[in-house]
Amino acid sequence: MSWTLTRVGDSALVVAFEQRIDPTINARVVRVARAVQELHHDGVQDVVDSFCAVTVYFKPLHTDVESLARSLEEIAAGETVVREDGVESTPQRMVPVCYGGPHGPDLREVARFGGCSEADVVEHHVSRPYRVYMLGFLPGFAYMGSVHPRIAIPRRSTPRLRVPAGAVGIAGSQTGIYPVTAPGGWHLIGQTPLHTFTLDRADPFLLRSGDIVRFKPIGEEAFRRFVTEE
Amino acid sequence: MLLTVQDHGRWGYQRFGVPVSGPMDGASHRLANLLVGNRPSAATLEVTLVGPELEFDDDTLFAVTGAEFDLQTGGAATAMNSTVRARRGHRLVFGERRHGARAYVAVAGGFDVPLVLGSRATHLGSRIGGFEGRGLKSGDRLPIGQEIAANVREGETRSATVAMPIGGSRVRLLLGPDNGLFDPTTFHTSQRARYVLTTQSDRMGYRLRGERLVPRRQTELISTATPVGSVQVPPSGYPLVLMADRQTSGGYPRIGTVISADLPVAGQLAPGDWIEFESCSDRLAYAALIAQERTLMA
């Protein structure tokens, strides 16, 4: 698999792989990012993985950039000898979701888009595992894919001013969970009582890149029970 | 008026979607901390456009840097970029602002708000850090740290590290990563393009008005990490400059990145100011940063 190393601005180096949303490419990205973090190279401030790239932020006056670039090249090149099927055997994380009704104001529209029933939309959403490709947009927000093409509705033309925390949405081939109440343009099909981001927990972030997620439908009563138990 | 507690930024969590935040003008923030003997990571108060009245509960050494304001402490005129002593009960009053958009108030010991994910920087969008994750309001009380350096001298003055923009500023860019999608002469030194900051310009970024940039072909770019100072070109064609509270990733094409040495002056721009982009080389970007560092360490 090919890769490139580029400078972006004076404080970042980017290892970029083939520009495609693909689990094998992303698995490589996740491994490279981990290896770069483990370098603990002097001057590096942040290592950020995305769908198909790893961005390494560094302090320009405190970093031997040549040495960092060489290390990144070694890591990226080392990856090319690894076997191509990068899908790890990761345990699946289950996310309970109360679909439709007040929790999923756009479920009907997604059904209309897909030419199917709301129950079918839910079935499509829960019947496959999703890969967490990256976190971004908001703290703890996981971009997960890939959604069944029938329900892969594009973003709303007008975003909502307020999407509640826990809202589960679809935007194209991606599905995601809002970690905090925020404005947003995803089509909302349900809500989870889980907190994907909270400072009240030892590990604030529920999901990480490379995680495998499955959604499970729960009823209103179960949703309320979850919420009161916290 | 926006008043937020900022330290050097929340680093190490961008891979979890947590923005860096921190000061818009990092050089002035550092200078303020230097003047009161604080570590560079100490938290200061970032004052935007309109200044507050701050009352000191105790004798405190403080300094104000960045945007040029008329200042008074305990009724007496106070100099910018100086180490000043306030007595208990004194008020620091911000008067008229002359140049620049953001001032930094540092106190010896630093503002002692809780660390969140290793930092005291405020991220307003997700209500993380600083003072309860929000801008300060009338009546708020800010605790001050007890760790005070011994060798701080009242009356010390330093020259400003960054010249405040007067109506606007030129800002240098390192072209890329998507400049290949645009006309190669865009932002070339001989073809400067002047833009104006719209009112939709804030800590997240600056929305600009001016000549539209149209890529030579439409491409869907896959989301990737977005450094501070990235100049993005959204579908509208009007550039966006990403600043301190920017999201950690994005998919709009990026024509260039503001050089680190020019981020402080960029951080001193306000809606209505002009910004003029000029491409430069890696070598020049480094030379400019080294020169700025020398001024700070002098």
C-alpha cells in the first residue's frame, strides 16, 4: 500500500495513505498512529489519526524535524510488509439506542429516502457492525461506517441549532453519536443513554478509532432506566 | 465582550476530537507570563475587544500585554507590557482600545482554575476548561496560584513581541496541502490578495470576504486533521482561517497554512480588519519564528 509524507505548515508532518474510506487502510492508520505515539519523540505535541492519514504536530523550535521525518518514514514503510487484511479481531462494543419517536425526529425522513418502513431503517442500522474510523467534530464524536446504502441519507440541508447529547445520526455512509448537546446537520434516528464523552468518568471517551460498534434497539422504559441509574 | 481563561493550550487530545484552544495571540500570552515570572503554561485572561474591571482581593503583581488599551489601576494610569503591583482592593480598569483585538492579563502565580484534560484553556463549544467552561461574567471570582517566582521586579518593562495590526495585517502562508487544486499564482508574492474579516469571525476561525477562490476541479476531500492557521476554501469560495477553537478535523480543501510566527498577529485581528496573504518558504517561516523567539527570550 502506498503512502506519502508531507509537511503541512511549519508544525505538522502528515503520513497519508490512499484517500479512501476503507477498513484495511484505516487499520493501518491506527497502527501507524500508535507506533508514532510510542516513539515519544522530543517536541511532538499531538498525534492525530483520521480516515486515511496520521498527522503529527510538533513544536518547530524544539524538534529535530529530520529525525522525526525519518522515524515516520520507517514506521510507514514498515507497515507495507504487514499482511493486507488489516481487520483486527476487536471485541464489539454494544450501544443501546431508543429509535424513533421524540428520540429520532428524522427516522420518518430516512424511511422515505430509503423507500422502506421505519422498522426497516432500524433493522438496517442494527444489523451490521461499524468501524470507528476516527474521532473529530466534537470531543468523543466517533465517525463510524459504513451504513447500509439504503439508509445512507446525506446531511440535512439546514442543520439543527440544538442536537441533544446521545443523539444517533446518519450523514451519508457514516453514523455517529453526539457526545454533547451541539448544533448539527446529521439526520437523527434515535438516542442512546450512554455518554460517549464525560469528564465524570476515569476514561472520558467511550469510543476510540479501530473500535467495532453494534447498535441494539431498546424501548422507552429501558432508556429511562438507564438514564436514572446514572 | 469575551473574557476567557487560557493557558498554552490543551495538547494531546486532538485524536479524541478535543480542540487545542489556548491563546489567539500566543506570543503576547507568553510575554505576559514572562513579566510576572510565571511558567509559559500558566493561565492568563484573554480579553477580547472590550475590557473588564478587575478587582484584586490581595496585593498582586500583574501584567497586561497584547492589544493596546488605556489602563488604570487604583485610579493611576498603568503601562502595558510592564510588571505592575496592585494593592488589595485596587481595580484594574480597561479604557479605550487603540490597536489589536485581544489583550492578556497575567498575575504572578497564574489563574488557578482546575485542570481539565491537562489544561486550563477554555473550549467554549464543548464547555470544557477555564472558568466553568465559559466566558467570565460580572461577579465571577478567579483564584490565583500560590507558586510565585522570587525574582519578579515591579516596574520591569519589555517591548511588545508582536506589532499590533492597524486596520489589518499581512500574514504569511506555507502553501499546501491542496494548493494544487487552485490557480498557481494565488497568494504568490506578486499577487497579494486582500480580504476582510466578516462579523462571523471568532475564536473558531475567521470567515473572510474578498475574491472567491474556485478550485480548478471539484473534489471531495476526506476529513483529516486541521492545524491552526489552515486557510480552508469551503464551497462558497470565501476562505476560512482556522484559529484556536477550530475543530480538530475537516474536509474542505486547504490552500495554505499561516506560519507559526504570524499566528500571533493573525490572532490580533477583529471583524472589519483586512488580512493579506502572502506565500513564503519553509526557510523564511523558520527564520521568522526564531527571530520572534529571540525577542521573547531577550
